[in-house]
Amino acid sequence: MPVRKKAEVTLRFKGIEYEIEYVDLAKPPEWFLNMSPLKKVPILQVGKHIIFESSVICEYLEEAYSNKLHPNDPVLRAMNRSWIEFGNSCLWDSFYITVKNEREEFYQSMEDLHIKFDQIEKILKAPFFNGKRISLVDISFSPMFQFLTYINDLEPIIFSEVRDPKIIT
Ligand SMILES: N[C@@H](CCC(=O)N[C@@H](CS)C(=O)NCC(=O)O)C(=O)O
């Protein structure tokens, strides 16, 4: 099962029609290199405009389309955006644990990530970040949790019902 990127999850949630073109990043085609300023995926083409950086793409989709995913309250909305940034840093941490050569390093990195999970656990209202309704912050975390679920199947130390009861739900 592929890990769905947050921009794609947002497109699907909002019921927006889209076409997706996958790029081999080991051998990126010329058209992609010309379109993507940072030479990274994802990018979103809207008419003749290119939007890049997945968080920015999601914010654009949120502003331009219905099925709102951010809370109405400006303070809550800003706080959600802060946690989206936090989620981005967790995503990188979760990637780095998979490239550790030594078992000890893997466990240490996992513990560092768990300390961040403890912070999420404290703020999370469950079942979703803001309570009953799914929001953009949940979608932002989804690629990381999809990815970590695969790792947890190999090494079941990532999710703990005792330590992270709300995250588990
Ligand atoms: N902050 C960027 C990160 C995007 C990113 O790192 N994409 C990776 C794939 S997951 C990539 O395109 N890497 C190609 C490269 O760095 O050359 C975003 O969220 O859009």
C-alpha cells in the first residue's frame, strides 16, 4: 500500500478532481525539473501556475475549496498550523529512524520521536486533534503514521497503548 501524501489526502477529502503524475526521483524527467523550483515532490499545477511545498498546497486547497478542514477560530487555526509544523519535524525524525545502521541508534532515535509523541498525546483531544472532526493537522500527520505502521509491523515498539493511548485511537 503506498503512503498517501498529505496534499493527495486533502484533494480526496475535499472531493476535488485531480490527475496525478508520479515522478522517478532517481531519474527526474526534464519537464519536472523545469516545473519544480526545489526539484522536489509534490507540486500542484493549477492552470498555468505551480504551487510547491505540501503544507502550502494544502493551505491553498483549504482556502479555495469547501469541506473546511481548519477550525473557524483564528487562535485555534494558528495553533493547528503550529502543530502541522511540529508534524513536519516528526515526519523527518520518523524517516531518519529507518536509515540507522546500528540497533542502538535506532532505539535512541525512536525514543527521541516518542518524546515528541508525548507532547502530541498531551494536546490531542481524540479521536482527532481537535476532537470529533478531522482537520488539516490530522491529515498532515497521516503520512507519518502510515509510514510508522509499516515499521511497527517489523519492530512493534513504535506504538504503545500505555504511553500513547489517544494517539493509538
Ligand atoms: N518540505 C517539502 C519536502 C518535500 C520532499 O522532501 N520531497 C522529497 C520526496 S518525499 C523529494 O522530492 N526529494 C527529492 C530530492 O530531494 O531531490 C514538502 O513538504 O513538500
